[in-house]
Amino acid sequence: MADNNFGRKLRITSFGESHGALVGIIIDGFPAGITIKTEFIQTELDKRKPGQSKITTSRKEADKVEILSGIFNERSTGAPICMIIKNKDVDSSKYEKYKNILRPSHVDFSSIKRYDGFADYRGSGRFSGRITAGFVMAGALAKHALKKMNINIFAYTKAIGEISDERKYEEKSFENLRTQRENSIVRCLDPEKSNEMVALIEKVQEEEDSIGGIVKCIIKNFPAGIGGPVFYSLESTLSHGVFSIPAIKGIEFGVGFEAATMKGSEHNDPWIIENERIQTSKNDAGGIIGGISTGMPIIFQIAVKPTASIGKTQHTVNISDMKETQLKLEGRHDPCIVPRIIIVLEAITAIVLLDHILYQGEFKLEGKNN
Amino acid sequence: MADNNFGRKLRITSFGESHGALVGIIIDGFPAGITIKTEFIQTELDKRKPGQSKITTSRKEADKVEILSGIFNERSTGAPICMIIKNKDVDSSKYEKYKNILRPSHVDFSSIKRYDGFADYRGSGRFSGRITAGFVMAGALAKHALKKMNINIFAYTKAIGEISDERKYEEKSFENLRTQRENSIVRCLDPEKSNEMVALIEKVQEEEDSIGGIVKCIIKNFPAGIGGPVFYSLESTLSHGVFSIPAIKGIEFGVGFEAATMKGSEHNDPWIIENERIQTSKNDAGGIIGGISTGMPIIFQIAVKPTASIGKTQHTVNISDMKETQLKLEGRHDPCIVPRIIIVLEAITAIVLLDHILYQGEFKLEGKNN
Amino acid sequence: MADNNFGRKLRITSFGESHGALVGIIIDGFPAGITIKTEFIQTELDKRKPGQSKITTSRKEADKVEILSGIFNERSTGAPICMIIKNKDVDSSKYEKYKNILRPSHVDFSSIKRYDGFADYRGSGRFSGRITAGFVMAGALAKHALKKMNINIFAYTKAIGEISDERKYEEKSFENLRTQRENSIVRCLDPEKSNEMVALIEKVQEEEDSIGGIVKCIIKNFPAGIGGPVFYSLESTLSHGVFSIPAIKGIEFGVGFEAATMKGSEHNDPWIIENERIQTSKNDAGGIIGGISTGMPIIFQIAVKPTASIGKTQHTVNISDMKETQLKLEGRHDPCIVPRIIIVLEAITAIVLLDHILYQGEFKLEGKNN
Amino acid sequence: MADNNFGRKLRITSFGESHGALVGIIIDGFPAGITIKTEFIQTELDKRKPGQSKITTSRKEADKVEILSGIFNERSTGAPICMIIKNKDVDSSKYEKYKNILRPSHVDFSSIKRYDGFADYRGSGRFSGRITAGFVMAGALAKHALKKMNINIFAYTKAIGEISDERKYEEKSFENLRTQRENSIVRCLDPEKSNEMVALIEKVQEEEDSIGGIVKCIIKNFPAGIGGPVFYSLESTLSHGVFSIPAIKGIEFGVGFEAATMKGSEHNDPWIIENERIQTSKNDAGGIIGGISTGMPIIFQIAVKPTASIGKTQHTVNISDMKETQLKLEGRHDPCIVPRIIIVLEAITAIVLLDHILYQGEFKLEGKNN
């Protein structure tokens, strides 16, 4: 009895399971007439897919996108676009073995309570991070549409464990940043920090442990006037979307929790006129005031917990005999999920922002040659 | 073209403006047959209302609830319940004076972009914190219904500026905590910290400045199995609701951003059996795994920014001549909004959680004598 | 546990009861910047209000609209507009008397099953036709906005009992038709038929009985291309709205049920070019094909059942002793609800159509002087 | 920019095109733990599929259901269930040929206006009756769940052209009726009328023409107390669903349009006690009063227009040169769509009714052995 729809006008519907036949997404309300190339979606998927580097899970999946509907003559038709990737490298044997032993900080127990034990538990079923491949496919389309309005979304690894890159990148060219980011298997922009992060991840991997991190997201050229008060605030809808990604423990906009220690005179962003446009001289608000975009870059960051699946022996409960026990998980797991979540975060952000723009009737295409 | 509805089955609709006739809320989908006393709603409103202590705004409002529909013979009928408070102590003169001067970190600019200049700007109109009085009224009913399932929600001031109360209160009696909290005008549970906080607020007030803080929220006895993956996750819906409150800059569940620096072996909560019930030996997850409640206390905290309205002179822009200028705001403002937001946070939390329970068909009333 | 919201982008929320304090509506998503005059809303309400002629109920209600929010300087602000009428001439004594005796074809029994006996039964509570005064208020605004796009909605009495006006009026000036209609207390356009209808209603009134009828609705200048396949079809949304009005038993678009007896070669509307515009030479489709408007007049008609409240003695059940009994209803009732439903039908039609236009981003205002 | 979702708690998402890769449906919110056999879905699909008799289109499609997600160990998991049928016998050549010539009473023109010419026009794309195969798959599951509450839905051909079967069947065993119906290729219950109808259809087929008809639907054992006032009325949601099926021109509940000619004393259904249960002695209301079920059979009927695709020469417009022209359609078409729509109507009815029951929290499973 779940609810797998999201969005007011651009509505996505998520389906599929980690060890079922496939993972998919339907994106409804996407404007007609936009040229869609499979390559663009595939490029995004490739950044999320497993096995892309030594620090990601060794599950081997091609994650090749198939578009099943909604495209005709290489353009969007206005009809729902259904996209899937098939599950190939499925090894459910380990899940059978442990199916009565609750994995710590995994959904096993909650899921039993929710679905009376009928949920597909193999590879965490609907709760697997693999489900977010659907977000990436829909997000690829949303990003593509936003680019036609010159809106750009960029996320990167700000921190892994205690190693943190505190520099600001709002002013830089996103094109360059993207290249820079993809040169780092941990998707950190600072090459030195990147090396440290990789080393840390390899270390926890050796220890059969995992590590968390922070992802920062910046959106440039987002028009002022999008969003609204109360339940239509940009923070409400963005956070709603973001927390649909597994493993997120927190979100903060602009200076975020730091605002709690600030005075108004420090935190308030003075209005100025620059390039004949009203702007703020700094951007502690993170580009959103009163739930509505100000035209300044939208900035937020999220906390990613360490992967729950670790090889280290853990204390837990066997529900078949209701006795406490020890669990040593086998299987293929990411020691740190941060580098892959970056692509998912960009995707869900694009979906939320395009939905706002479409719902407000502010989407503009320049002619039919898109 | 906003969207002022929220909720799947328990649906609230917010309306009214800060300096209009009234502020109101409609709560639809509330179960029939529950005894509703105005007093309970009023008690909650009184905790949010302005002018309740020396550290809140001096605007004088009785904020007396009027129930306009949905109640018959003192019970809910199953019909939409409309509740309002009237605006009495309205002084819009200052807003007329400044209507072309953008108040820093206020919605003025975003709102003009959004509503083409037609929004009611007096007292920030729909964007005023006063709108949340509607949440409090609806939240009072939601809390009341949740109590019938023995679910309790409690929020308190964890930090004002740098002064922070790091103690844990999950194990304590909420009844006692509530008394303790109401003894502090800043709603902090630690009497010593409370005094420090009050002193800090008075200091920033003298400086014609403001200060931010952190509110922590704990929910006890929430049943396991509520919520779901992706867009129906408890974090998604709770954060959606929470960010509908003005001035919130961040939210974190369980250990939150700290998770980013933790290893899986530290962060994972071991399953144990206690009192013949499956529990976790610690609760870093904050009572939610995979978007679904675990039966452990739900714990989250939010960052509240310093009130944007300050008396200190600020740099800004006059939109009538598009020139930069200085602004010295008059008017009555809270130097710190944290103590009043606590009640609003409890309210919106109750609304979200009751909606989940109703939507899943898990609401239970014991007999008709409610 | 009802659901009193309707609409994708223009969303109305209905509240209030027949014998409670008031009946109200909130309209959310209405465009900002449109001049709103109370008079226009009042004029519409006056056409629906009770006691307007010898053939309507004698309940005396001024039904004076009060706008509680969403308007500033006489213009819509983009915020939710809350409008109410108060209940004044309430006489609930009769309902107390009969509260255990099920009125035939009234909601009494269904409502007890639905709300466990807690619903407000006085004057049928939420199920009263009086609730539709809210639709009329919201509809007045929707009509007003549609007029800015030159879209006109017109409904009239096509039949009362067996007396039917079969003439077509699509080609006539709606302004003239409206005057003509308002000259008839039964709102029939044919003066002779009108007299017959009034005589028939007076006859059933004398017999302490009631009579049904048919209302026809025509929309002119509705742009082609609005609506969609499946659940967003114009017929789906229009019928959804229409059946929210009590006493409707059927709806048919274009030739409607007659289509069942027709051949394709008769029913199909040939495309032609007229005035350099693609049109159809006839309009059996009623202006909608594939759920989408064709640019031809939208035409549909609805069946209105005879008022359930009649003075004649009826057979029924007393639920307090579960025995069959006889019921002779007192009270003030319309012998025929058709003339008042016309205004309600126009209203809900306007709401649905404006919602479609707004949701598709097709609403156009010519400048700020609206 | 369409909207292909429907339902409050049981939410279906329709996707696919007539000549694309497939037609599909996702059903979300279906209860966990119900045994699902492909056979049951296939049996339903077989009743809708083309080529099943001499009076249906000769398009050859196996229409074999594939379940892509949401089922595990042959049971529903609570996750979204995605089901598809592939398109095999696709011949788009004729559509290429005529793509600039507007087919009378087809969506061609509306669709161009709606989607700026980007819609997939082959086989009418999203507007094809083939899309309703998705409804049938989802409906098969909904019917299956409703049967566990002993709720039965039955539709049949009441009329083809002027030939009409006026008998009542509410009292008969649905099991027998179903057998009887499936013995008739036109799905009429009266064998004599059935022969007449088949003869009529064959006659119009020879004339390269088509014919309309009426389908009646009866639901037995539907519990009292489901539905609500205004926008949650059973008539609102049922008609919303029904008009999502192409080719429907009207719907009427109970006596429907006949109510327009009736007096209250005739139309009102007297309450009686029978079998210790409160019932009505007749059922002109069609089992719904005030938008809520009464516990009596729910009865409604729909008007189906003659298939728009006919072989006869028709007058129309060529949009490439904006000139009027003649069109003689080739291709494979149903001379009468009524016999196939019956299954679709049952399906969408089941979906709507199960959604109501789930949304109200009234769904009951007796144990886990479902």
C-alpha cells in the first residue's frame, strides 16, 4: 500500500525491484516536441551504475536504458515515457540464507511490519539503492529540458568521513567542474582531497566497514519567482524528493544549520544591483526565500549515511526463533555510496525543479527545433 | 497560482494573510466521532501566540480559535473542519512606507517575481509566520487523535545561538518534560541553559538584532511499519511538512549530518530483544529505516534561522527607483522565533504522522466514547 | 473521512453545513492580478439562492458573500480565496423530530453507515444542495477569468417532466439568451414551454410532490487542444465535477445516448474549412473528441431527479426500533430543483474548464489592467 | 503534458501506444499478500483482445500479459505492479498515408492542437482503444481483490442500435449470467436479441459502416457507506473512470435520464426491512444516494458511440494544403466496439470501487491464505 508517484505536473512513477526483472520509471507530463536521445540518458546511468570503479560494488550490470513508450521520431510526444533497465547480475542466494536475520540499519524489520512479510526482500527489493536508477533516467530527461532554459544542476562530493572540501564553486564554470569531477572516482573537485578520500574508502573497505559523506548541490540560472509559501515551498518539494533517495539523513539549504548560531545582521543577505539586476551580495539563503527562488544560485547539501551493508560481524536478531545472534554479511556492497548518490541527487533535483516550472506554466521552448 | 493543500488522506488547506481579516485552516479527512473541545486547540494556540513573554513580538493578538464547520454535538462529523483566528492588532502603516524597499532575507523580491506584484505584502501576507497559527489549530486536532493511539510528540529548544542543550530526553516522561519546558520562556529543558538563552536573546534584542537556534522533536510510541519507500518515506513527508514553516534552513533525522563522518559499524543500530519486543540497542537511525518507522522513537531536529526582521540598519534596494539604499525597519518583531516555532513543529509533525496512519488504514478508535 | 478537494491546479475546497454556521469554499491557484468585485459573485449567488420565486423553497437566506482572504486592493493576489455565506434562517426542529426515520432517497442511511452516526444530519448537513452555494462563489470567479479569454458558459432548462424544449441555441448570442432565461422563473428559453413548466411545477407542488428535469449546457469559444486521453479527458473531469452536485442522475455529451442507435456514417462529424478555420459541419461529438476540445461548442446535458423531499406520505423505516413506518415530511422544499441547479452547473463547469486551461499553462491575461 | 494517473490510494498509471512497443499499466497501492495468477489476468485480456470473433477487428494480437514487477512468490508484495502486453501485429503504413487527412470524429485534429503535432498518430497512439488493455489488466487484479469481499461486477450488452434488451438481471446469479454472456459473441444475455444484434452488426459491416450501443453494469454485495459528498461521490469517481474509456458519450445511474420525467413520489425508493437488513423496495437510485452506497446493487449504464473508423467515403480536410477532400479509410476496425468495451467497463469499475474501499480503510482480507 505504498505510494510511488511524485510531482504535480511532471509526475514520475517508480517501479521494479533490485532482484526482480527490472527497475523502471514513468515520467508523465513531459513537454511534447523535445528531441530525446538514448545516449544522454545512458551517459547519466553510467555514472550511477555499479562496478564503475574499485570503490563501488562489484555487481556487474550494464544498466542499459530501454525506452518503452512516449517517444516517436526521436522526440517526446507528450505521452508518458516509460524507461527501464533490466536486472542481469542477480545473485539472490545470500538473501535466502539470511532472510530471517535482521540486517542492522536495513529495512528488513520495518518492511515486515509494513507488508506483513510479503515484500520482496531479495537485494532489499523496493528499498534497494538500485531503485534510484529510475530517478536517474527521468532526471536525465528533466535536466535536458532544463538546459533548454539554461538551468544547470551540479552536485559533487563535499566530504567523505572527516575529509571535507570547504571551497565554494558557485562562480566556476559547471562544464569545467563536471570534467574535473569525473576525473575523480570519488567525485570530489579537489584532487588532493580526492586522493585522501579514496584512501579512506579503501581503508574502510579493507576493514569490511563503510563510511558516510556529504554531497553539495548547486543550481545556476534558476529563474526568480518559482515556488511558493507553505506546502509548495521549494524546500518542501526538494526535500520531499531528496529523502526519497535511500541513505539520506539530513538536508540543509544555504548556510543551513550554521544559521542556528547566527545573528540576523550576519545571516541576512543585502540586496544590491549588479549588472542591472537585483541580486544579493552574498547568498546565505541558498537562493530561496519564503519558499520561492530569488534568482541567486540554489544551494543545498545532504548528509549520506555509511552504507548499512558491511562485512564486519554485527549483533542482531533472528526472527524465526526470536533469539539474538551474530551476523556476518557476505555479498557485494559499496563501501561508500556517496560517489554514486551524486548523480541520483542531480536527477531528483532536476525532476522537482522542472515540475515547479511546468506547474507554474513557465516552461519555454524556443521553437520546434529542440 | 500557489498550492496550499497538503496531505494524502488527512488534507489541510491553509488560507488567510497576516494583515487580512483572518488566518485559517481546513482539515479534511479527520475521523468522525472524536470529541473536540475548543479548549484544547486554544491551549496550543496560546503557546504560539505573540506577546506571550518579554522575548516575543509585542503584537497583541488574542488568537481565539473559532470553529466554523465540521463539529456537531462537540464531536467531529467526518466533514471538513474549518478553524480561524481573526487578525485584530493590525498596523499596516509601516508596510506601506517600505513597500518599495526590499527587506533583506524577506520574501518581498521573490514574491513580486512570483505574483507580478499583486501579493498582499502587509505583514508579509501569506509568507508571515502568522500563517502557521493554522497549522497549530489543525495540529491540535491531529495530536488529540494520535493520543488515542498513545502516540506522543514533543519538541523543545535544543540551542539558541551557540548555547546548546546536548542531553537526551527520549527516556523521560513527556508529561514532566512538557511542564518543565513551559516553565522556560525560551522552551529549553535545562534551567541553566534556559537562563543563558534568555540572556542572549535579550542582548540581541537590545542590539536590534536577532538570533537563530535548533529545535529537536521526539515522537514516542509510534507504531512500526508506517511509511514506505521512495516518495512516501516518513522523511520525505515530514520534511515536506516541516519546510512549509517559514525560517527553517535544515532538517536531520537521528544522528543526521554526524552520520557523514561515521563508519557503518558505528552507525548501524544493532537489533536486540527487550521486553519481548524487537528493538535496537541505540537509535542513530532516529526511528526510521527505509522510510518506514521501526517502533523506536522518531527523532529529528531542525535549524531555525535568525528572524529576518531586525531593527539594525541594512543595505538594500529601492525597487521604485532601482537604487541601492539603507533600511531601518520599525515594527514589532521576535528577536528569536525558536520558542514559538516549537509548537508549530509539533503541530505539523502530528498532521503528517496522522495522515500516514489514516492513509494506511491503521487508525484505531476504541469504541465510540472518544 | 471524506475528500472535499477538487482540481489539479485550480483547486477548490468545500466546507460548511446546511444548518451549521455557514457554507464556504476556498479557491486556490486562481491567477494573481484579476480584479474581483463582490457584486459579480453576489449576482451569481442571487440566482441560486432560495426563495427567489414562487416555485422555490421558502427558506429565507440573504446568501450574502463574504470574501475572507486572497483579495487585496480589489484584486486576486494568487493566495487562496476563501468565501462564505452565513446560514441565518435555520430551523432544525423538524430534523430533530425525524432524526431516526429514514427519508426515502435521502442520504440518511448511507451517511450513518459512512460516518457511524456522527454526521450533522440537520438539513442534510454536508449533503444539502446548499453546499453548492460554495461552487457558485468559486464558479463566479472562474467564469470571470474565462471571460477574459472570451470563453462563455450558458446553461438552461431543457425539460421539466415531459415538457421539453428541443430547439438548438448554440448559434444565438449568449447575452440575449441570458436575458431571455432570467425572464423565466423556471429558466427555460421558450416562453410557451416556460409557462407549461411553471404550471406543471405548481401542480406537483399542490400535490405535495416534486418533479425532475434536464439541464443543457453550452460552452462557446473554448479553444481547441484542451484535455487529454484517459484520466484527463474533458468528459472525465467535467462529469467528476458535475456529479458532485446532488440530485444528478446522468450526463451525456453531444448527442449522448442517441449515439447508441446511430451508425458511424451518421454520427461522425465531417471536417470542413469555414472562415479559414478547421471546423465540423455538425457537432454530434459535443465539442470533444478523444477527451480533447475541438474548438466547436462544448455541449452536454444532465438529468436532474425530482427533489427527494416531498410532503406526500411515504413508506420507510424507523432505525430506533427497526420497524417500518410512514413518514410525512414537513419543512420547506423545492418542488423542482432544476431552475436553481442551472447556476450551479455553470459554476462547476467553469471551475473544471479553467482548471484545465491553467494546468496546461494556456491561461492568458492581456496586461495588468484586468 | 497529459495526466495518466488515476486513483486516491489504488493508483493506476497508464502508458504505451497502439503502434509503439507495448501497452502497459502500473497499479500502485494494491494490498500485499494476495495470490496473483497470470491466468486470471489473461482470461480477462482474452475477452477484450482483437480478433476474437467475426464481428471484431481482424488485427491479430496475442495480448499476452507480462508482469514486470510487484509480485514475489506468486503474491502481491505491496509494491507497484507493472503489467504489459506487447504490440505485434502493427501495420502503420496506412497511418503514414493518411497522416495529413483528418479522420472524422477521430482525435487527429484535437491532438495536433494539444501536442503541437508531436503525438504518435499511428493507430491513434495514446488515444487508441488498445490503451484500455491496461485497464483490463489492472481491473483483473481489482476484481480479484473485490471478490475476497464477495463484491461482484457484471456488465453486458443492453443495446446495439435500436435492438435493446430491457430485462432486469440484478436478481440472477452472476455466475450463470457470465456463462450466458460469453455464449454470445455480442455479449447480450437474451439469445434472441443476441442473434438480432449480430445480424445488425454484420449488416453495418457489409455497408462499411459501424453502430453504437448501450452497456449496463451491475455491482452486487457492495457494502453500504462507501463514497461521500461532493468530489468523492461514487458517481463522480465512477464517471471519471468510465469517461477515460474512448467512445463513451453518456452515463446514467439507476433510472438515469428517466428520472427527469418522474415525480418524487414515483422516484423515491421506500425503505423496508428485509432479511433483518435495511433495504429499499425498489432501486431507482441505482444503489447510490448522496454519493454513498446504500448496500443495494449499484446500477449504471453507458452509451457507446459507433466506431469512428469506417470504410465509407467521408468528407474531411487535408491539413497539408488546408483543402477539403474525401477520405476512404482502409485498415482493420471493429464495426461495433460494444462487445469489447464490456470488459473494459468492468475493469475500470473494479478499479474505482477498490480504490474507494482501500481509501476508506475498509478492505478486509481473511487471513494470509489469499
